[in-house]
Amino acid sequence: MEHFRKIMEVNYFGMIAVSKACLPLLKKRASRACDAPPRIVLVTSFAGLVPGQLSMGAYCASKHAAEAFGHALRSELECWGIREGA
């Protein structure tokens, strides 16, 4: 179980923490008239799109969670004019 916690802490909760830290800057930029809208890019893995591979359950679970977070974030940031790409 500790292995799963460590993997989730880095691959999922770490992504959330960094995303939240960047949001104030992205919102500030979005409020100014500029050529390109701000964008946040989440780096996931093909493992987040396919069923788990043998002995990679923790990694695959963390990447599936990261993909879901990206989809939710995309919807939430739309009103600010911030784009998300995973």
C-alpha cells in the first residue's frame, strides 16, 4: 500500500499542487489582452489511457487519475480563457 501512496503522491497529487500554484499567474495573464491565451500542459502517459499493465498497477492508476484531473481542469478553466492540454 505504501508503494501506491508514493506513486500517487508524485504523479497525481504533485500535479495538482503544481497546477494550483500556477493558476493565479495564468488567471492574471488571461485577464490581459494578449495574442495567445494562457495554457497549462499536464504530462501524463499512455498508461493513463489503457487498462493497467502487469506489475504497473500503481503507476497506471496514478496516470488514470491524472487524465481525469486534466479533463475536470479543462472544464473548470474554460471560463477564464485558460486552455489545458494533457
